[in-house]
Amino acid sequence: MKKIIAIVFAFFFVASTSANAIEIKLRIGSGHPTGLLSYTKTAHTWFAPELKKRIESRTNHTVVIQELHAGKVAKVTEVLEATRDGLLDIGFTCLIFEPSNGFINNFTLMVPFASPDAKLVTKAALATYDKFPELTDYFEKDFNQKFLGGSCLNNYGIGTNFEWNKFSDLKGRKIAGAGINLDWIKGGATPVASNLNEAYQSIQTGVYEGYLSASPWWWAFKLNEVAPYYTKTDFGAQFFNSVTINMDAYKKLPKEVQAIVEELGKEWAMVTAEVCDANDKNGIAKLKDLGVNVKEISAKAKKDWAKSLKDFPNQMAQELNKKGYRGSEILEFYIAEMERLGHKWPYRYKIN
């Protein structure tokens, strides 16, 4: 009789569990192509398949993931809004293209010459996010989405169609970039706002002569063909990408699936940091193989350049303060956290 009862109970348990199983459909996307930038590469090669794997191995649910990258649903400037509006369930946003909404999340760009080590920058940035909740509160408050995690981009240098050795050599030259990083070259070069999708033709036609870029982007976008010089300036790896989930989509997920989504969001940072560091190393090697003139500025040139920007971080902190953020505290904490983790700034910025 006990065996019969156990069998009957097991039957009804399996039937009940199967009845609760659902097919989950998720649209995941970004504005950039997969493979060219570290954050979209890991979104495609790690986040999406790992999400499906964990949900289907740890729950009774099945998952259908539709990936919508490279502007299929949203351009790089539209991912935050597309996720808010439900065009994407999970959005990977490059917040450098959100100069208003995501301005606060660009704080690593406000202190140039941080470490080229993406893992170190990621640890310092994550500690800053933990310390200051206003870095993520606005996602849910203003954009109907839950912040799951952030990630890095590679160490920045400069690619050009001319050879140079020190900051003063850039005087009068037109160098492009996106967002706050254009301030790194003010006082030397003439900054031009642009994006990597436009860079090849713009350099080729003389709109500008170089671009602030990580080494793997220089060959991935074939910019070495029109600008065969790449200089390793070590402006530092940056941390301004986010992964978020639309709140309506999140609330519809079973609790155990919500937990898995949040788990992946937290892990994504260090997974991407590993890729950032590998891409930086491989990017330099690839450029050399392609015949690009690759060199690194001297420690003195780096110190002189950083010193020329000595007022910039504090100016950015004051701008954040005016916008209602704890800008001075955020930048000082990040600078100090980098030092605690072993980074030596070529010039120690002072924040008021």
C-alpha cells in the first residue's frame, strides 16, 4: 500500500510540475554587431546560451531566445528606450551613447589613464556601483527596467593616419571619438564627435585624421587600411556598458528564472573583463601582423599628458554635483579604489 501511495504521489507531482512548465520567449539585443566589441561578443557567445542552459537544466521551463543585435531593433543610441518600451526584453546598452540619461555611468571616462587591465577596472567600478545606488536606481525609476549588471570596454589608445610621439604633436590634428573621451585630447588635437561605423570613410576622405580606439577595433573595422598607425596610450579600460531587463518582462518570469537572470547579470562583468583583456592583447598582435606601426608612448609623455588634464576629473565631478549626484564622492572613491587594487596613476587627480 505504501508503494502504491508513493507511486501515485510521484505521478501527481510530475503531472503538476509539467503543468507549471512554460515556454519562455526572450528578445535580447544591442546596437552594435556581435563579435566586434567585447560586451556584445559575450552577450552573444556567453549570456544568451548560458541563460538558456541554466534555465532548462535547473527548471522545467524551456527558452526561446531571439537575438536582435546590430541595430535590428535599436541603434546604439536607442537601446535604453527600446528596452523601456518592450521592443527588447533584455537590452545591452553602451552608455557612452547616452550622454544625458547615462551620464553618471560614464564616470570611468572622467578619470583618464586608469589601468589597461580590464579586470582591475571592473573590480573598482563594481565596488563603486555597490557604494552608490544612484548609479542604477534611475533604470527602474525612469526607464521601466531592472539593472542586472555592467561590463567593460577595452583599453583605449589612438589610431591615426600619421605618425606622432608626444601630445604636442597632435596640435591642430582632427581626432574623433564618442562622448566624454573627446575631452582627453582637448588642448592638443581638435576633437570631432563620431562613431566607429563612420570612421573608415571619414578618415579616408579627410573629415578627421584619427580616432580614439581600442586596438582590436582598429583592425575589426579595417581602419588600418586608411590609418596605419596605432599608439598605445593606456587611457585605460572603461566600464560603461549595462545589461537590463524590461520590468514587465521580468515580472512575468517565474521566480526561479528571475533568480537565474539576476545571477547571469552579476557574472557578466568578469566574463567580459576576461574577453576585454584577451582582445586587447590579441588586437595589438594582430595590428603588428597587418603591418601597422604600433608603439607605446613613454612614461614621461603619459605623465605630462595626464598632468595637462589635471583639472578635468574635478570639473566632471562638479558637473555631476550640479546634476544632483554625489559626483565628488563617486570619482574620489573610484580613484582611491583603483589605487587600493594596485594602480598607480601617472598623475594623482584631486577632487574637491
